[in-house]
Amino acid sequence: MIESNLPSNLVGRLHLGAAYYPEHWPAARWSEDIRLMQAAGLSVVRMGEFAWSTLEPAAGQFNFDWLEDVIARLGAAGIATVLGTPTAAPPAWLVQADPDLLAVDESGRRVQFGNRCHYCVTSPGFHSATRRIVQALAERFGPNPHVIGWQIDNEFNRVCYCPRCQQLFQDYLKETFGSLEALNTHWSTAYWSQTYSAWEQIPIPIGAHNPGLMLAFKHFVTHSYRSYQRLQLDLLRPT
């Protein structure tokens, strides 16, 4: 989480908070929700991490007024906000426009829309859409004194097995090991005749496999998510 705009009266405090999803409820309900939060002693709420379709109902058409209203009401009640970037839940219109952003599972099938974290973390189209929504949120809510921090996405966890990820994994191995000779030595690929003579032969491991290959792929997945997280961090941090 990136902290920003933290008022002096909140510095050093231990906060009691909860996730809040006002997009699920009519605006007439919000005042009662906030009253109950006050009664429970909450000092912060997290919002927005699954609200992409409400925040951007169509490409480049932003609907932020409702969120600004809720943040203002909470702030007036002494409750700060941590905003989540909504990228864990790509909306239907985005998936329809760019189905390639959907991840591919171990069986080679595209995952379906309608869950969460259904994106491929290396998708250029998804990166572009991420930049658009995160930049817009940063510009609108970064200066808001009631927004004290940001949550990046939500629970990075999806592993993708698409051809693009395999190509990027092979490129990552080239950069990591420098040569196939070094990779083969490091992974002891002479065992079971696993020796590689071309980078293109190296698969994404599915199930049990060469331990070196499995560990390298986990490192690649981590590298991919760190790059995606950096994309968002650079948009959210003040320049």
C-alpha cells in the first residue's frame, strides 16, 4: 500500500477498518452504513478494488462522482479511505474488446469472464487499459485529503500458460542464464535426456517437472507481477 496525504492526527495511529463496497448499495443506504462504521469505531475503509465496471463503464468514460461522494461522506465522519485500483476485475466490455487479455489455464483453455484475476499479467492490451484507469484515479483522488493510501490490484495469483507468456519466459531464461550450455548445466538436464538445444524447446512446466525449470518459472511469474505492480506504482506516486 502507498500512503499519501496522511493527516497529522492519523500519524502513528493503529487503524481499525474494513472493506466497503458502496457500488453494491443504493446511495440512500450509505449514511446508515457510515453511522454503523462510526458506532463500530472504524477509522478507515478500503474501497474500489473490484469496481472497474462502475468506475469506467465504457473505454475512457469515467464515472467517479459516486466514489468522490462516498469518500467525502466518510471523511466528514472521521473515516479515512484507502483506494484499491480495480484491476483485479477487468470488466466485460474490456474482455469483449480484447479477449487476448484473458489468461490461459494449464489445459490450454482461456479462462472465462465473470470471476476475478482472470487476466494475463503480460497482456499489452491489459497494461494499456490499466494505465488508463489508474492514471485517471490518481489524478482525481491523489490530491484528496481523505484518501490516505492505495492498494495495488488485489491478491496477485493467476498463472498464465499462453504462448506469449511462454515466449517471455524463454526470453527471461536467456537473460538469466546467458547460454543454453549454462542453463543445461544448472538444471542437470542430461538426466532423463532433458538437454535443450534451442530456447524455443523450453516449455512452461505443467505438473511435476525438472526442479530447476519449475523454480525458474516461479521466478518468472514473480518477475511479471512485479513489473505489472511497478507500472501502477509509477502512476500513483507523486512526481
